Amino acid sequence: MQITAQTVKELRERTGAGMMECKKALTENAGDIDTAAEWLRKQGLAKADKKASRVAAEGRIAMAQHAGKAVLVEINSETDFVAKDDNFVAFCNAVAQAALKSGVGDIEALKAVKLASGESVEEARAAVIAKVGENVQVRRMARSDSAHTVAAYVHGARIGVLVELKGGNEELARGIAMHVAAMNPPYNKASDVPAAFVAKEKEIELAKMAEKDKAKPAAILEKIISGKIAKIVNENTLYGQPYVLNTEQTVAAALKAAGAEVLKFQRLAVGEGIEKVVEDYAAEVMKQAGLA
């Protein structure tokens, strides 16, 4: 059995694996390139299993959009360095396109979707892990399919926003998406703010007041508290915030001027909700050297 340089080259081009890995795969499989390619895929799955417990809190938000359909997919890596790797970026873009075309609405269904390469998302993920040497996770997705105007915006590959706008135009929808990316409002309108949130804020504002203010007549006290709560609600709603593209007006005013309404928005930020492990490398080196 002779493993030629040309065969190794063909397997590398086909799988993206390293030269030594390709040579080993061919040696293990009697030089058969098809079997060797399958062997490499299985090795990738094994490596993926070993790395699955490692925290992946970096990564990218990938976007795909066509007509009234748009998707965002959060794909995580362990380091920012890998998040910029060409293999990782290409995988993210391919997954976003597959998510858009497939119409799936949840991440588990997405993992079974076939990419243009013929691999499933999960199979391709294992292959990326084999190439980059880090845990990679397809974590979350958001999608919008609407007869109304849909805007998709990604800022620095780390924050992604989908906005569904009734009325207005694409420019306004994109502006609103940029606002949501920058300001991260928890709620859309005042009517969306939970009563429990308002009650808790009232309790906090009352506790902060001086005793002489608390002694004022109930009607006046209620007016003071209501004013403070209205301000807090505005700060926590898209409609109530000053519009980042024109801070002299609120988002509500900008929408009203355009005869538009935000029906829904979704925002994903890389790594939010993942507990990151902070490494103190200097301390670790000192410890290993017996100096700490």
C-alpha cells in the first residue's frame, strides 16, 4: 500500500484536515480516500465529545436574510482568536444560510439540517472542532418570517437584532435594529412591562424617599412616585428611549412620524448568560513554579 502525496492532497482538500491527520487516515484505511474521509469525520465527532464540557463563551452571531425572512444564529467558540478563524467564520455563515432556507425554528432541529456541502450542521460542527481544536457550540437562533418589513442587523459579529416593522420602510427598520443593538431595551412598549416590575420599582422608589416626602398627602406622593416610575419605564422600553439616530426624539416619536409600529424585536449577544471562567495566567505560572 502506497500513500502518495497527491492522495494526501486530495483528502486535505476534501476534508480540510491537517496533512499528518490525512496521512494517518489513509494509512489506517488502506489508502482508500472515501473510507479515510469517513474515518476523519468519526475522529472529529470523538474530539467534539471530549471538548463538549469546555466553556465556549466567545464566538459569532451569523445572519442570513431574504425578502421578509431573516435569521440570526449564535455559534460559540472558546476563544476570540478562533471566532475570527476562517474555518469558523465559514461554518457560521453556512449554518445561517441553511437555517434561513430550511425554515426551522429551533436549535435542535437546525443541528440536523443539511448544509450545501451535504453534511448536517452537527457533522460540520464536529469537523470544525477537529480543525480549530476548541469546543464549538451552535447555541441559539432567532428567526422572523413576516409579510411586514423585517430588518436584520449584526454589530461587530457579536450582537444581532431582528426587527419586524409594520409601516415605515427598510431604512427605519434598520435604524430601529441599530438602536436595539446599542441600547438593549428589555421591553417594546410600556404595555409590555410586567406589573411585578412596576410594583418592585415603586417599592424601591418609596424606600429611597426622605421621611418628610413620605409624609406628604397621598395624592401628591402618588404623583411623585408615578413620575419616577414613568421615567424608569421609558428607560426600559424601546418606545420610551431617545432614538440613537436622533436623540432629540424618542423612538415612539420617530415611529409615529413614519406611521410605523414595531411589532416585535429579538436581540442576541455572544455569550450572554454563559458563566465565563476567568483565567489568571500569571498566578497559575507562579503556582507551578512554586512561588505562590
